[in-house]
Amino acid sequence: MIDDIGSILARLRARDAQELGEHGLDVDEAAAGLATPAVLARLFSHRDAPAAVVAFHALTPRALVVSMMATDDWPHVARAMVRWGLREARPRLLALGYSRAECRTMAGHDDAIRLLERFGFVLECRLPGFGASGVAFLQYAWRLNDHVSLQIAERTAAA
């Protein structure tokens, strides 16, 4: 798996590479972090080449931190990742006793934000000055036992 992660990190989407730098990590540090034993991890490939990796690492006994990195082949695996997340990852994480997964992404990283929202993550707060160069990040949480995302419920009520 480490070779596949290295392949993805060597071909990162521009925004993922920028976000990685804002976290203060280089490619080797990110590869080591993604490859450490995770509660749950999955590689997604396109045309037999690794295209994206997602990993859930324990943060507390009931919470996880989730990381995802992708290549420019991301559009070819995005649906499969969301489907896997909702059909397999969520039930497995709940069965393991987790109730929450957290993710931080750069403000303006639209692909990442759309993915998080498709998974059911909700925006919790803005983190001004969080990045290495002072850029703002957004903190999202996937409340695994929520049946309907709060953002969806709020949008429906507003309509």
C-alpha cells in the first residue's frame, strides 16, 4: 500500500499539493502518515493506476480523523469513493464504536468540500490563519449516527 500511496502523492492534484504544504507536510511525511495502521483505509484506482486514497485514523476512542489525497484522475473514482463511504465505511465505523470523523480542508478547496458534503460531513467552524502561510481552513465533521445531515435538513427547512 505504501507504494500506491507514494504513486498518488507523486501525482497529486494541484489543490491537494497546496493543502499538503499548508499542513506543513512534505510528500514523505504524508505518505508515512497515510500508511500508518488505520482504523479503515481504501485505495481507489483508475485504469489500474492508484488515483485516490482515503484513511480514517483514531483521534479518540469515539472520533476519527479522515484524510484523502487524489490525482487528476479523481473525477473517475469520486462516485465509487462516496458509494463506498456510505455503504461500507459508515456502517463499519459505527460497528467499531465510532460516532464522529473530522476533516480539515483549505477554504476554497471546492472539490474537497463537495466530497465532504456528499459523504454527509457538516461544516463546524472556520479556522482563520490555520495554514502554514496563514490561509484559513474549514473544519468538517461526519456525525456517523446522524440519519440526515444537518446541512441538508437546514436547506430543506429554508426552502
